[in-house]
Amino acid sequence: MNVLVTGCSRGVGLEICRVLLEQGNTVYGVARSYTDEFKALEAEYAGKLFFKSIDLS
């Protein structure tokens, strides 16, 4: 399943990404900043986790 997670760069959004990935989903994350925490998770799940920077302000 493909899933979109907003606010994925840290905190609850990052943990939601982690749980979805552990369940075998492909995750597309959007947030304002591309954090080191997200980069580490992305390296762990290469090809299953993708990031797009979006700032709607």
C-alpha cells in the first residue's frame, strides 16, 4: 500500500512512518525540513520511503 504522511520529519509523524514501513508499506513523507532523523530512516528503508519538502505558509 502507498501512504502519504504529513509532518514526517520528526516526532509523531516520523514514528508513524516507521510503523507503516515495518508493516511493509511504501511511505511518501512531506514536511518543511529534511531532518537527519528522517534521512536515517530513509537509509534504513531505501526504496520504500520518499521525502518531499513542502511549506504552505
